[in-house]
Amino acid sequence: ATIFLFCFSIKASEPTVWEVNSRNEVLRGDARGVSITDTGAIVLAPRITEVFNTQQSFVWSSAVDANGNVYLGTGSDGRLFKVDSAGKGILFTDFNELDVTALAIGKDNSIFAATSPDGKVYRVAADGKSEVYFDPSDKYIWSLTIGNDGNLIVGTGENGKIYQVKTANAKPEESLLFDSSETHIISLNIDRQGNIIAGTDPSGIVLRISPEGRAFALFDAPAPLREIHEIAVGADNSIYVLALSDSASASSGNAGAAAASGATVVSPAGATATVTSVSVADDPNSPLQQQTPTRSRNDLSAAKSAVFRILPDGSNQIVWNSSTVTAFSLAANPKGDGILLGTSDKGRIYSVTNGGRETLLLQSNEGQISTFKTHGTDVFATSSNGGKLYKFGSETVAEGSFESNVRDARTNALWGRIWWARTGSVGLQTRTGNSERPDATWSDWSAVSEEAGGTQIVSPKARFFQYRAILRSNTAKDFVGKSDSGSVLNEVNVSYLPQNIAPEILNIQVLPTNVGLQANFPQPTDPNIESSGLDPTAFGLPPTQVIQPRRLYQRGARALQWTAEDRNGDKLEYAVYYRSTAEQVFRLLKDNLRDTFYTIDGAVLSDGSYVFKIIVSDAVSNPMEQSLTGERLSETVYFDNTAPTVLVVGTPIIVSDKARVVFEATDAASGVRRAEVSLDGQDWQPVYSDDGISDSVRERYTIEIPVIMGEHTFSLRVFDANGNVGSFRVNVKR
């Protein structure tokens, strides 16, 4: 079934339900002895055993001989370790170079080791003694393999050459098989017909080269992929290639050599890089949220690494890709279908079928999985940060555990019930704390419960929560002493009630005088959806948005508009209070408001200065005894509904052809701000006061205008700071 992650967040008085039943959410946790299937189910994993610890930071290369001895090439001390079939490991050889970048086992079980920088190939005898076998002028030797004829094949950089070395100390110019136009030959392998398969950088070309040196390009990786980092040959002669983008390329000294999140690492080339590992759960290929669109497996526009399958007929297909995870190692699945993939995402190993079905097979304790080698039904995996050898096969563990990611309630929360869907023996534990990462300050794990129908969480109130699932096989007794068949955890649900947080008025805006606010009609919503309390996005509707009110002219009005926040997502109500600046007590103006604005009729309040208080309450969404409020005061707001008075001073006179009129304007509340004059009903023209600026309670205006013979009308209108208008008219005769 297709399962979605959905978090109900209705209001503080109702619980939030955290549903962990999508693969993407499950992948955010830590798997210890369990696998995560492509549907997100958790099952017991293959048994993985730590065979040997090199005590080195990086294992760059590995090889297995016919007797089951495993050889490990490390950096940055350039050492070769041998681990026998019983798991006993020794330091076999210590080279002068920094890195052992490639290993190969000859037909006679001789060991070839490539070192960098200033690349050389050594042959290491059974007693660990080494001698230079091949010494080209190339700076790097990236890859080695053995041809069907037993000759050593060498891939180099920075000149992108392939050598076929037939004898010790052979001259490079006589051993050159193919000189490519590429900078690096990063990877090599041999197909079933004995052809050399080579992967290049920076063009991301896969070449097929005959033993005679004739080359044919099988595949060209699309941008942004540039490096063919690993090549594996399947049982059906399909060729699997792991391609990396520039940001993940080992040859460019970047994240291809990375290990742990935030770690500074060294690539085989000796360059350093700081890498941040991102969980597969954050990959757009595996969206965490319903709102995140799923990218097609064929969309490589943002790919960081990808795996392609080249079929025997020459066609190709994309098996896997990720825009966030760097895959670092590749092997054909010994069971036949698809590949094994090692990543720098929590040192995880994935199994991916040819059809793209991806299973998190195993999770190690290391930063990355560097190489894979198979021997019979066993798979040997090496890691970096730190450098270890692991082995796994078809045997399944008897017990494994899964720790969820930490759930953040964003405030102290009461944790309710936890219930889960499972088959077989699956028990759960919980713990809580108030630090983002679990540490000694968290509560202890609760006792194991196997009540799949649900149980009350006994962990104390806290902001953060985590659960742990423990799975046992049918060969072990379950938690209540019964035997059961295969154990599978399909789904976990956790309910919790966050502590109510008081709402807050963030700001109050006072609009200019005469500007009123009126609600815009919202888009109609299905009343059933609205009453259900569910997020409209769950029904494919756009998220609920605040519809801004429209502004309109309203004589004398003053409008208040505010923004509020409630971290619980509660429904809010508002009340508006006022007082004059000369008073101390606020009086209620309007309550039970759901809108975040209010228009005040200017005639309601007498002239003067006022302060407004907005109180917000979440009582609509909470029991009365748990409801909370918040408040904020406005800036001082001036009300002036009285128009200025205008009078004529003295008697208008005629001087020559001009008429002179003197007006005096008074406004005691907010002061005179501007004046305009009109002669005989013509257009209004601005006029300045006698002192040059209209900014006082009382202003005088002397107006001189040329007039013709006859009677004329002078009109003066004056505006105060709140837009009130006073006017006066006088007749003049010449």
C-alpha cells in the first residue's frame, strides 16, 4: 500500500498525531540489525560482522584472493593489511606513498597494489615484501584489474592512459594500450568476453576496449554527472556503472571521498574537502512530505550520484539516482537481481533491484561504505571514518532495533498513547528530553511493551520524543514468552498534546485619517472540510491564507490593522480597547473580533489623542482554564473632527489692478497644514501663509490677485492635519 506521512495539527486542545508509516520518515531513523523495505516496513536484517579494524581513517581499496584472504589498502599512511579467512588481520606492507588507491589479485594469487601520488604499482609477495612492478610517469594510478590473459591492466591520471603490463619493469611506452582524451581513468573491470571496461573523468564516458586496444564508447553520462567512479559486471553480463557529479567527484578532491557528516576528509588524490552528509530521507526521490513532488528516477538534473545499467544489447537504463546522497561503492548483487550500493549516508548499504526497488539493507557504525568485494555468498564491505572490514551474507540476525528520528513538539508536551501495526515479535520503548539530541539528560528508555493495540506513554513531559522498536526472529522467544513467525513493523503512531503557548500581537498599524478597512469576501470553502478541522491541503486545496481587507474612503475614520501569531495554530479572537492619553483606564471598544483589523468612526471619539490596546485570546480553541491571552499597545493616535475656522482680517482693498485680501485660519486641535485659493470659482491654487509655512494653530494668508473691472469672489479653504476642511468666501469690487 502507498502510505503517507501526515501530521494533524488542529488546535491546542486536541492532540497531534505523529504517524511514522512512510519509508521516507522511517529512513530518518537509525537501523541497527534491521532493514527498511521499499514500502517502509522494518524487518530483521542480514547479520553483519565487523571482521577487522585497521585503526586507519580510510580504506580506499580492497581485494579477495581465491583462498578468502582479504587485502585492504588504506590512506593516508599508505598501508596494506591482510585479513585471513578466520578474520585475523595483520599489517602486510607499509608503502612510502600516501594512499593505496587500487588492488588486484593476479592469476597466481600475487597481489598488485597501486599507490598515489607519483603513482607506482607494487607486486607484494606472500611474505609481505614488495617491489616496484610498474612505474609510469603518470601522477595518479586510480584503478587496476587483471585481464583474462593474466596481464595487469592499469588506469591512470592526469593523462587518462590505460596500460597493459605483461612483465615486471615493463617500459610504459611499450605497455600503453590506450591513450584517451580524458584526464582520468577512474575505474576498470573485465566483462565476460574479456574486454576491458573503463570509466573516465571528467566526461563520464564508459569505454569498452578490446585486448588489442580498440576502444568503443558504450555510454556517456549526462550532465551534471562527470566521473564513472565504479564499474560492476552482473551475472547476465550487464554492466553497472556508478557516476558522480562534480561536487562528489574523488578526482576533483571533493565529496566522492567523503565519509562522515561535517567531517574534513582526504581523497586518494590528497585534496581535502568538508562534506555534509544528508539523509536519504531528505532526497527529492523520497519526499518526506506530501507537498514535496516526487522526482522521476529518470530526472538527473540535480543528481549527485547515479547508477546506470548497460545491457548486453547496448541499451541502458537508470537504476538509481539521488540529489543528496553520495554513493561511493557498487557491486552486482550476488543473488542476481540488481546491485548493492554503499553510501556516505550513515555508512548505509542499499539493495536496489533492476526495477528500482530500493531497500536499506544494513547500516554500519561508520561514516561511509568505501568498497565491496564478493566471495561466494559472502560480501565484504570496507568503511572509512574509521577504516574497517565487515562481512555479511544470507544469515539473518536474531534481534535488531530501530531508533526513530527525534520528534520535536516545539514546546513542552504531554505524550499520550503509542500504537503500532506489526506481525511477529515487535516491542517498543520510549524516552523524552529537552535537548535536541538525546544525551544523559534524557529520561531512560521505558520498559519494552508489545501491546500493538496501543499503550500509554510513561515517559515524562518534555519537548522532544523518541521511540525504539525491537524485533526478534521466530527462533527467539518474544517479550511475553511466546514463539512467533517473521517479525515486521509496518506503522507507528504517537499522540501528544503540546503545552499551550500564549498568542502574541506582533505589531499594530494605524492607517491615515479617512482611510477605512472593509473585509474582502473569502473564497468559499466546503463547510464539511472547515468543520472537520483538517488542513485544506489534505484535500488538494491551497493552504488557508489571510485575505487582506480592502481600503476605502470613510470620512473621519481611523483604522487599526495588526498581525498575530499563535505557535499552537489555535483560532484567535480579538478585543479592542482605548483610552485618552490623559487617562489611565482602558475602555472596551469592540470584542469578539475574528478579523485582524478594525475601523473606528471618527465621530465616536471626541477630539484628542488616544492609545489603543489589542488583546488576543485563544479561548476559542482551548478549555477556559487553559486559554491564554496576549496584548499590545498602539502608538498615539490623534482624532480631530473639527474643521479649521477661516475669517477675513480687515477690509479687502484694491491697489492698482490688484485686489488684496487677508485671511486668518485657526485650528486648535491639530493645526493648519495647507491652504488653497480660488477666484471666481476657478481651479484651486495653493497659497502660502505669511510666514512661509503652514504649520501652526493660527496662520495668516495675504492674497494679492490681479482683477479686471467688476465684482469678484475670493474663496479660501484650509486643511488641518487630519484632513478637515474650513472655508470662507469674500466679494471684492473694482
